Amino acid sequence: MDSSALDNGLESCTASTTWTSNLIIHDEVSLTSIALSNNVAEVAAVVLCLLAWRDAHIVIHTDSSLVLSLMNGGLLVMERDGWGTHPGT
């Protein structure tokens, strides 16, 4: 999986993400939002990959320090600190 962003962090930012497997299964999406960045695109790649292959054993290779941080306990810390209590969650 990988992602990219053009005009990172700006209102004009465009981003996309793609993921693939050794079974030639792949997909790609263009992301749309006002708060896009390379970090948003990297996290979206992980989420979309997990959703695409719900019943598969997945190995994620990433160069994103944010994704590594989230997978190594960052999501649990965010949940503990109340991220799930915000409107819309």
C-alpha cells in the first residue's frame, strides 16, 4: 500500500491511495476532503486495505512514522484519552 499527496496540508491538497497483494488483488481511490495531507492518505490506505481484506491475514509495510505510531499503541492511547467521545464517532 502507498499513498501520495499534492499540496500537502493546503486547501488545494489532493491525495490518493492504493493497495495490492501478491494475489494481484488491488484497488485505488482518490481522497476528497478539506483537511487532506500525506498523513491522512497513509492512514486511509491502512483503513481501506483492512476493509478490503477483512478475513485475510495482512502484513503492512509502511514508511509512515504516523502509521507505525498508531499501530504500536497510538490508537489505544487516543481511545483511552477520549477520541471516541467526540461528536460523530
